[in-house]
Amino acid sequence: MILVLAGGVGAARFLKGLVQVAPPADIVTVVNTGDDTELHGLSISPDIDTVTYTLADAIDPTRGWGLRDETWRAMEALARFEDVRPKHSHAAPRWFNLGDQDLATHFYRTARLREGATLAEVTDEIRRAFEVTVQILPMSNDVVRTHVHLEKETVTFQEYFVKLKHNVAVTGVDFEGATTASFIDLSLIENAARIIIAPSNPIVSIGPMRALAGIDNALSQVRDKVVAISPIVAGTALKGPADRMLVELGHEPTVVGVARLYKEICGTLVIDQQDAHLASDVEKTGMRCVVTDTIMSRPGVSMALAQCALDAVDIQGGK
Amino acid sequence: MILVLAGGVGAARFLKGLVQVAPPADIVTVVNTGDDTELHGLSISPDIDTVTYTLADAIDPTRGWGLRDETWRAMEALARFEDVRPKHSHAAPRWFNLGDQDLATHFYRTARLREGATLAEVTDEIRRAFEVTVQILPMSNDVVRTHVHLEKETVTFQEYFVKLKHNVAVTGVDFEGATTASFIDLSLIENAARIIIAPSNPIVSIGPMRALAGIDNALSQVRDKVVAISPIVAGTALKGPADRMLVELGHEPTVVGVARLYKEICGTLVIDQQDAHLASDVEKTGMRCVVTDTIMSRPGVSMALAQCALDAVDIQGGK
């Protein structure tokens, strides 16, 4: 069994490559839920949906999120409420786009959670509805919410990421509920033949999982079978705010900075060709370093990257 | 001020005529909320929306409910969850159609209620969003839910009306929450120059209001200024199950049966030409009876009917 710790878009693209080189039925992915949110009364799990839709080939390939052939009639119709909404109300938000077809997923999730189903059960039902073979698990059945501290206020992750377009300075992050929430299944870490930390934001995608009790310790016990793919290439994040967030929170926005964040829980870091000159610096942190093409602009790259990650742990296992 | 006690489609069509013959700013309508429901986590108020959309000329004229030029992408996308839904789950219901644009209204209502707004506040905001001048009020800010007792089970009103297409025998109805809920504003009854009970189902549209403390007593105090329009014409309901429901619950499915239900709270009953031969029987119940054309198949009829209802109370006031 191959365990993949996943955020959203980057992880989804990586998984799409992985299913080309490993049997989908052998893959389990545990997905960040720290950026889950509730809007319009609906329970929304953006990273889980991105992973599910991508693996189902249902994702919109241009946006990288949401369903293809989508329409936006409900969102458009929300506009009429903007002028009647009281000043301090947050109702009818239009900064978080929900496509008409996508809404059905949130309707189903919301209704099932209200019926008492766990998020893992609902996630699995949605996975099956989209005919995805890879097992998709939320990082926890408990509610964990990533809060982003800005200079003058604290906002939810989605407010930071979508509403503010991550174009603001971050002074800290915290994961509400993480101290009492349980990781979905610590035995997965013990039982996996290989564990891959997808090219996701180390702070706000992988960070929420690591905030759960026991997971860092469990990973450190099996560090040799854990491989991470750097989401930072040549000092910048391919997508999202990982680079500036690393700087703002006192880390180095390079593969070396990523290595320092992961070295306790992960034996190998896969970095991009463009960062080959930093490989020895990565190894100085105590991690093995593998250099390959990590920019998943084409499906072929995702596949080769996935194979590289698998091979990296095979080498590891052979040591 | 003219006060109109309203259910859904019939009341909405009547109000559409009334605004042609009386200043919309002088009209207040109190709408049934006993058939409100919650689906997909959304708070849905079907009668309020039908009244609002109709007065806004936004209603679909063929269906009589929902918005015109509507699409159904979210509903269609729910289909994929039918096969993965556990047997005892009610998630992803497709029997209650919600159009994509209509969803925005439910999103707004749900979000505002969650923020602590009252249903009256939200209803008024939605009314203003649709640029309706008539004041629209829910019958109560408290939750009242109409339950329909069938031979072997009890269902919600919407399950009876939409899912079962009101094609089942009713053994009783009750209004959960009605004993503790408050009518929205009893002073409206005292202050209104005229009160019109719209051509709505006496049992499940007007019945939920009458189940609230004080309203029957308040209406009976001003009985002479109250006029009802019979929803029954020639022994049948023009829309919905009022006729068979009257029979099943032991009432006569005629204008005389309607008169017996209203005679304590209402001085005048407006009946259709087709029932002219029953006018004297209606008057035997103690109500005045006015005969006119009540089948609102054309806007002109709604207008004339509204004028007739106003005149009926004027005569009354002049007595």
C-alpha cells in the first residue's frame, strides 16, 4: 500500500501521475481538511474535492478546481442579495465560486453529515459516485480549521486564499481543533510500504495533518520509507502562496527550507532540476535528495515524477 | 392597510391581482411557513418564495413555482449520488426540485438565519432584492412544521405534497411547534382596514396560522372586516389537494364546507359563479356570500376578484 499525504491541486496532479505507475487499488491518500469551510449552510471540503475530481477526470483542467463544463447560475443569482444584505452580514458571499454541478457534491456531503455520517464515510461515498479507485480519506473525522493570522485580523484559510487572493502578509497560522482531533488512522503510517508527501504547501496543506497528535512521531518512526516532493522550485511556489508564506513565517523559501521542515519525518526529498545545485545543501539537513523534473505541466511529467518518488523509497528500503 | 393571509400559488395569483387595484405599499401579506423545509442543509420557504417571485414577475408562469428561465444543473448532478447513498439515507433527494437560480435565495436565507436574523428580517431582505413593494411576512419567526398523517406513516408537508404528489389518503394533520410559536404580529389584525383570506387550502395553508395562539380570537373580534375567497370551486380544488383533504378530514368539499371552517373568523365568503346555487347555504352558516368569477386563469380575473374582495368588505363596513 502506498500512502500519499495530500493537499489540493499539486497533490491531485501528482496522484494523477501515480495511478499510471502503481495500481490505483494499492493507493490510499489522506487529504488535508484544514481548509474545509461552511458557506450558505453547505459543508465544503475543497482539497478532497480537488483530489476526487482530478482522479475522476472530472476536474476543469484550466482552473484546476471544480468540475468541467460547469455553469455558475446560482453564484450569479446571488448578486441580487448584495444590496439588501445588512452591513455586517457575510451572507451571499460571491468570492468563493461554487459551480452549479459542484453544488450537488456539497449538498450530498452536507446532508450526509447532518444524518450523522462521518466525513470519511461521505468522502468514500463521493469517491465511489465519481468512480475513483484510489482510496480517499480526510485527515480527520473531527473538525480542524486553519486560521491565518494577518497583521490586523485573523481569517479562515479560504478567506486568505480565495477572498484575499493570498496577497497579504501572514504573521502566523493555527489549526483550530487540532489538539483534540484524531488523525484518521495512524496504522496507515505503520502499514504503508511507502509514504509520499505530495508537492503541497508544507505549512497549510501538510501542516494541519502534522498538528494532529501522533502523526509526526509515527512518521519519524518510519522515516526511511517517507519521501516528500518539494512544492518549491527555484525559490517560488508553482501555485499558491507557499513561497511567501515560508518567508513570512521565518523559513527559507527554497528546497533547503522545505528540507528543514520535513527532515524529522521524511528520509528523502525530491527536488526539481532547477534546484540541482542545492542538492548537497538538502543532504546536509540529513535527508537524501533526488533530483528530477517536478513541474507537472504535462501528464507525462506527473507520471515520471510519481515513478521517481516510488523508486526513491525503493532505494531507501534497500539501504 | 390591507392584510392578506396567504398560502402559495393561489394566494400569489390573487395578490398579483390585488396590486392592480390597491396601492402595493398599503398591502401586507402574512404567509404560511408550515410547509417550510430543510433539504441539503438549506432553509427553504416555498410559500414565501412563491408569493415573492410572483409579485416580482420572476415566477415561472407555467409551473407556478420557481424562477423563470431556470436551469437544473445542480439537481441533475445529484443523480450520481443515488447509487452510493446508504439505504436509510435521505441525502441527495431529487423529488424536490430546486432550480440553479432559485438556490441563491435558499443560500441567502440559510446564511442569514445562521447569522441570527429572524425569518421576517430575511424575508424582507429577499423581498427587497426582488424589488417587491408589498410587505411580505412569515406567519411566525418560530419554526412550525406541518405534518401529514397517512394511514401507515407521518410525513412532512413537502413529502406529502411533492414526493407523494398528494395522491394518498390523509388521516390527520398537525402543526409541530404551533403551540409555542407566536403569530408574527397580532396588531396587524386589529389595525388592518380589511383582511383577506386568500384562496388557499384552509387546512394546510391557512390552518397552520390558525393553529397559532390568539389569531382565531383576534380575527373573530374583527370578523366583519374579514373576507375569504373559496379555494373550492364546484366541489374541486383548482390546484392541490384541498378537495380530497376536506373529505378525508370529515369536511364537505364545497363552498359550504369552506364556510363552516371560516364562519367564526370571517364575515364574508367569495364564491365562484359555478357555486351560485350554494350561496344561500353559505349564508345559512352565518356568513355573507358574494358570487363572482374566481378562477384566476387570466390576470384580468385576478384583478376583478381582488376588487370584488375589497368591495365585499366595504359593503360590510357600511352596514
